[in-house]
Amino acid sequence: MTPKRKQKLFVILGLVSLTAIAVGLTLYALRANINLFFSPVQIAQGDAPMDRQIRAGGMVKEGSVSRDAESLDVEFTVTDYVDDLTVYYSGILPDLFREGQGVVVVGQLQADGRLYADKVLARHDENYMPPEVAQALKEAGYSPADFQAKAAKVGKRLEEEGVPQASEY
Amino acid sequence: MWAFINKLRSPKWFYAISTKLQPWFWAVAALLLVVGTVWGLVFAPADYQQGNSFRIIYVHVPAAFLAQSIFVSMAVSGVVFMVWKIKVADMAAAVMAPLGAAMTFIALFSGAVWGVPTWGTWWMWDARLTSMLILLFLYLGVIALRGAFSSRDSGSRAASVLAMVGVINIPIIKYSVDWWYTLHQPATFTITGRAAMPMEMWLPLLIMVLGFYCFFIALTLTRTRSEILRREVNKRWVRELVEEAS
């Protein structure tokens, strides 16, 4: 490689690494805002603002969904297996909404600690399987282990840091 | 390695080798895409939760893979062009950009169509979706920048720099679902690690991914050949080639 080419290669590498550092720092500074939703752990720690439109996400707790017989009102618990959040919603739920399923709810956190949702979005995990396989797994005692492990990790990290993430800015 | 790079210097050599290679890639691509489409859309089992709408994965995932791979290829070609002054690399980068933009659009569009029945929304400003939209804008930027100069060489160099700098977006797209909370789920299809789907769903997806890559290679070879002829139209070997043909 001629010295001129070597120099050019270094200039390019330098340019790319500088941009990478700039983008990396920006994303680091904005990390709390880039998260699409608050986890129940963060809400329990008081990271989420009250009376403002926020998004919260987690799994619908098994056996927590209670529907009103007369209307579309529904109440359920969103959990990350560390903390729980009670969600109140009135409207049509997405097809994939069910107990043990990931959801993102959009709404306001009220003083009573419940979240009054305007919108409920279903979240899907990365696992796909035919109905027969799902049935077999269910009989064998399947649990959404991946999400559980990730949520526990995040919860532990937040506890260790002890700093409210979203209120830093 | 150096011998190979030196050979690449000659558009004539690349033209000859790609003439031999391209029919094979077209044939394999057509075969894989037909087999993968029929297998994925007809014979693969439906998902236990999403039913048949899950089949969008057979277009969505390969398109998203290609969208990112093409950008990386463009950036690598940019480095090769800038450092070693190999013109064929720039021609390849030029013809790759529209295909990459198209693949990004397909990934975004099929994702939106898929999002309506599964998530309940067609768009959400989450990290994965937003970084993918930025990729589309980067592609459009690279294409526009190339055409914005009166001299072709300036346009080539500007487009190369944008591709090299923009490649930083690729790891952000890839790891966005791990770094942040997103509506989009983590990756299903990985070459390494355990598959998040059983074999009868995974195999057609693998075939589709390979088919998309072969299609990308075949189209790039064919389009680079035309680009070589267009740029080298005054060279003697091209004139001889045309005389032979006519």
C-alpha cells in the first residue's frame, strides 16, 4: 500500500470513528427518551411523569384481566415480574391481546397509581410456532422465559444504579 | 489478495467474469425465490397466535436483511473506491443504491401491513422503526448526492463519504431491539444461536433469505455490466465488443 493510500485510509477511518462517537454520545444522552415505554419497575420508582401521556409496557399478568359485562371497560395488570401496574381501559383490544402476552399501553398515570389507557397495543415476542407445538408446550408448562429473564436483568440494573433514569434530563 | 484487487482495476476483466457468473446467480435466485415463496406461503404451518398474517415474515425479514447488507456493501465499495481508486467499485455502489432503497421501502411497508393486525398500529416511533426510516433517507441521500454534481467524480466521492458515514446506522438498527424497549420484538432469524421457530417454518425463511441475496448479486452484476459499458463507451475494448456483436 502506497503512503498516500494509507493516509487516505486513515482519514476515512478517522472520519467514521468520529461520527460513530458523536452518534454514540447523542444516543447515550437520549437513552431514556429512545425507550418506547416505561417498565412497571420504572413507574414504581417514580420515573414516569404523572398526568401526562406516557407509554408503559410489559406482560399482561395471568388471571388479572377483568372485563365489565355491560361495557367495553377492562382492567388488567401489566407486569415485568418485578413490579405491577394496574391499567384501566375502555375500548376494543387488539386481537393478540391475552394474558401472558406483551403489551404497550398509551395513557395517563393518575394519582391512584393506575394508568388510564387511551390505546392498547399488542407486543409480540420473537417466537413463532404452529398451533400444535404451542399446545404441546402449554401442556409441558411453557412460560415466557425470555421476557422474564430480560425484565429481571433490567430491574436488577435499575436497582443497582439507584438513579431514576427518565428524570435525568 | 493484492492480485485480485489489481485485477478488479480492469473493468474489462470484471465485465468478462460477470458475463460468466450472472446466469448462474439469476437461475439460483429464481429457483430459491419460487421454492421459498410457495413453501412459505402455502405449505409452512400458520402461527399459533397470528395465524396466516405471520407469513409476511417471508418477505419482511429477507428485505430487511438485504436493506442493511446492501448499505454495508455500498460503504465497503466506497472505501475501495476512495483508497484504491477502483472504478468498478464505484459503479457497483452506484447501481446498488436504488435496490437498497427499494428493499428498505419493502421492509417498512410490509412491516406496517403486518403491524396493523398484530400490534394494532401501522407505525410507532420506536427505535427499530425509526432507525429503519433513517436508513431509507440515507439511501435517498446517497442517490441524490451522486446526481447533484456536474462532474461524475465529485458525485462519486460525495456519495461514498455519505455511505461510509451512514454505515453507523446499521449496528443501531441491528441492536435497537436489545438496547432499548421497543414495540418491535427481538430478532427471530439468526444464523447462529437457537432458532425461535421450528424447522418447518425456519427452512422456507432461510431459502427466501438466500434467494434474496442471490437476486441482489445477480442484479448487481447485470447492472454493473451496463454501467461499465456506459462509462467505458469510448474505450477500445468496448468498441471491439460492439463491432463483434453487430
